[in-house]
Amino acid sequence: SLCCDDIGCGDDGCGGTCGVCDPPELTSFSFLQSDNPSLEGDIELSFQDNIIAGDVPYSGDISNLVATFSYSGSAVLVGSENQFSGWTQNDFSHVVKYSVLTNDGQQAVYDVRVRYYTGLPIIYLNTNGVPIVSKETYVEGVVSAFGGLDFEDLPISYMEIRGRGHSTWGIHPKKPYQLKFDEKTEVLGMPEDKRWVFLANYSDKTMLRTRIGFEMGYMSNLDWTPESYFAEVFLQNEYNGTYSIAQKVEASDNRVAIGDDGYLLEIDATSHIGPGDIFFTTNSYNFKIEEPDLTEGDAEYEYIEQFINEFEAVLMGDDFANPVTGYPAYIDVDSFVDWYLINEITKEVDSKGYSSIYLSYIPGEKIKMGPLWDFDLSFGNVNYAASEFPEGFWVKDNIWYSRLFLDPVFVDLVKTRFAYFRNNQDYILDTIDFYVDYLSLAQEENYAKWNTIGVYVWPNPVLFDTYEETVVYMKEWYIERMDWLDTAINNL
């Protein structure tokens, strides 16, 4: 009745009593173009329980929107401020909580989640028009980030930026970058540090392979796997696509923790070693010394060169599997097993022994494999190597690993640990599905910019006309791969 609407439940002031009043509730919620000139049209938000969600395009002024809503109750508040439909302005950059009240003290709270643009955080890079054309020379500029629903904003900050990568830098038009702050800075909720990597994922049209490789790392016994988050990147105020913003593989207390006297090494191809790189060789590989900053021939250089060569000599020796004097005395076996399995499952093309194979060593401890890196050419996304196919071993033929597999103890550890990854196969598939949904709008914008769906990009083995088909290929390849490995590993 009108009296109930006026005064709530109880004596209606009209010579009688009200019946049961309606519970507090928001019943509709929208942004009308007539109230919000920046919008291209009306936007109706949807309800799921107490979450109200909708999408606002990039042209919309999300920081200053007027909502139109209907409700049952006596008042609607945001914080302590009364809200009036079609009138009150709010900043919807982050979640806004609407409370609906009744006169008898009931309350319902709604989270209004507005997905701005594609729903990803947005990073703005500006070098005042100076092009980023070098992997060696940094360009000065500023960076800021709009965090959206899930992350904190990054205020405008001074930065330097340069190119990075090998084939990804030289071949593809969507370039990867390395960004450096003056001071350690938190980015998208990841622990603060100075250097950050922007992965373009140009060859990987799912944009998911590196992320899923890292997900396996998070499940593993490896000490550290880089965190990464997707973001939309604008360069010189022009949209440049969807990127993975990732922690750089480097020595740091919250990255590769090698202390004051440890080493971070990378097995790398001869063609990747530049004039300023410090490296040494064994009979099997080139080892680039990533950390610390050494001079060739100094005491620290001589120490790590001798130690790695000593380990390799023991591994290739007659008594290599001796638990006291053989390879177990030199390596953290659990890290070698998990690193192997993740790279074998994904068939990451370079992990057979070419590049991006990281390991660390702290004197007095043992050599640890990892961290993981560089999965854009995995899950069958390559046309120049047998890693294209879900069948067949790949990393097992790596020089060191082929030797380790001659030890039945190591084989048993691999069998046991593979069962763990096999049991988590559905989790990985569900995670792929989660990110497909998460990137639903982002992939549309990215491929509108770069127009690579249905177009050959080196080194894709197959072409598909839709983003969804590229993901299906990846998932089916992974399922076939796990089926093959289940039989092959258990038959070793």
C-alpha cells in the first residue's frame, strides 16, 4: 500500500496494519545515454545473485556515470551517500557497493562490477613519440595503469623501455618489451621490482600458452615461477594489443633468490650470445651467466665454470647414479623432475637444449632447474620440429636428461610425479576455459588490431578462422599429449 511505501512495516497510520513488506531489492540497473553523453547507447546491466555486471566501451567516461535503477525499499546508498536514479554520479572504475534499506532495518548489498573496455587492466606507455627500435638501448618515457575491477591503478611514473626477445623481436610487428623503473614498483599486484617484461604472444594466437605453462609451474615443486597478468597496452596513446605483463627472470629476493653469492645461468644458443655477454661452455652446452655481473676469468667465473663442468663430467661418468658421489650429490633432483615434466608435457620447442633453459646454483647447495620461461612455441605451435606432434618424447632427448633417464631411480621419480600432473589434467583444461572467457573481449580487440586470425604467422603449423578454433586445437593437442605420455612414461 501507499502507507507501507511511506513508513515501512507496522502501523500504517491509516487505521490498520500493513501486511508483509517486500524485502529490500534492486530490480533493474542501467546507464542511459540520455544521462551519460559519453556512451554510444543505453547499457542494461545483468543480475546474478547480488552481483550486477555490465560492459562499458572505451569511449565511455567510466569515472563519472549516472545510473538509472529501480528498487523496493526506503533508500539506496553508496557508502553514506543517498542515491537517486537518473541523477547521482559515481566512479565505476572499481567495484561500487549499493545498499538498499528498509525502514525496519533490513538491508541488501549489491556489488556493481562494470567491465570497462575489455575488462583487462590498461597500461599506457608514452615515450613522447620516440620510437622503441633497439633491444640494447632504453628510451625514456612515462607509464601509468588503470587497474579496473581487479587491480590497483598505477600513477604516472617515470620509466625506461627497450625491445626484448629473439625471433619475437625480429620477425613480428607486435613487439615485446622490457620496462625498467627507477625504483622497485608494484605492477598489477605483483611484488615490487624494477624490471618488467611485456610479452606480445604474437605467434601464439590463443595468447594462453605461456600462461598455462606458468600455471603448471605454480602447481610444481619449483622454487619460483614468474607471475604474469594480461593487460591492454596503449603505446603513444594508440592501442597496441593484449600483452602478458610478467616478472623478469632475474636474481631478486622475490624472484630467483640466489642470495649474495649465487648464480643464475641460462643454457643458450651460440647465435643468442652477444658481445657483452659472459658465458662459458661444457661439452654439451653454452652457459650464459645472467647473474651476478662477472668478468670472464675472475675467481667467481672460474668457480662456476669449473663446478658445472665437474657436474657434467660426473653425470657422463661410469658411476653417475651413485647416490653419494654421482649426480644426486650435485643437483636438486625434484626440481629437475618437475622442470622436465612441464617442458615435456608442453613440448616447448627450445627446452630440448636450445635456449631459455634456466638453472641456479648457490655454493654449498645443489643445482636447481628453473625457472620456467618462454612457452609461446609449445602445445604443438611450431612447424619446424617434431615438437609439433603430441606423440613422441622431446626433452628426454636433451643431453643431460637422456643420461638421467638411464638411472632407474630417476625414472621412478618421473613416473610418480607424472601421475600428479595427470591427475590435474582437468584443472589445466578448466584453467584454459577460464582464460578463454576472461579474454573474450580482449582477443576481439587484439585481432582487430593485428588481423592474424586465419593468416599464417611463423611458425604456426595450422590455420584457423576463429579464435575459438585455435583454443580447441591447443586443448585437443594437450589431451592427446597426456594420453601418449601416460602410456609411454609408465612403460619406461
